[in-house]
Amino acid sequence: MNEDEISKATGEVAERDHAVDNVSKDSSFGPGFWNKNIVTDESAPLLYSRRAIYTFTFFGGAVFGAVMLSMNMNTVGKVKEVLYAMSFGILFMIGVIYLTSMGINLPSVGVANLLVGWIFDAFFWTRFVGKDTKYRRRPILVPTIVVVVLNVLVFLPRFLGM
């Protein structure tokens, strides 16, 4: 290869790498998805992060995720819309209780919680909080303590055979 061919090939590789970097930052599957709108600006609203809501929905259930999302929606002024998120979370929980009473096992409930977490993010967050809303991360210490305590209260008796 001569210098022109090498230069052209190097430029094409650089363009391809730049395009891949941009896709991964903007894509919902890329590494920057969860953090792309988090800022340190004091004027930005203090919200539970998208990742926190998704994670707490998985470990705490649909109502827990709905409460966190509703707090965010209230913070950004979507007070009437809080009813939608809470109703969805409660109805989903009733559905899970019904299915578990019919013998559906816990791993299926975990998959269902992943689904509802995705719905909270893809539909409710995008529509009511705003896909491009810049925000500061709200601390998750209190929700973490609550979820751990609730899970211990729910699962400890099962492990102890009570």
C-alpha cells in the first residue's frame, strides 16, 4: 500500500470508530444510556435516576418503582400524570399476586418486574419526565434500606420454612 491508500484506510477506520462511539452513547443499548442526562448543575431537578427506578422495580416490585417514578414526575410538575404511573404499578402488582396465587414461580415474577421496569423507562419516563431532561441524581440510601427490609420480611420466613 502506498501513503495515500494508508491515509484513506486510516481515515475510514477513524470515521467508523467515531460512528460506533456516537451510536453507543445515544443508543439505549450503549454504555452511556443510563448516565447521559445526569448533570451536576444545581438548577437541575433532583430525581431518582432511570437506572435506580429500573433496579428498584426489579428488587422491590412494580409499586416501589411506581412510587419512585411518581416522585420524579411530581418534581418536574407532572402531578396529574402521577396517577397513571401509580395505577399501572398497582394493577401490575395485583396481576403478579394473582399469577403467583396460581402457582407461577418467583423467577417469572422477576422477569415480569424487568418488563415493568422497562415500561416505566420507555413509556412513563420518556413521556412524562422527558427523554432529554437533565437532572441531578437523587440519593438512593432510603429506598435501598426500605427494599432490603421489605425483602427480608418477605423472603426470610420462606427460607426458614415458616
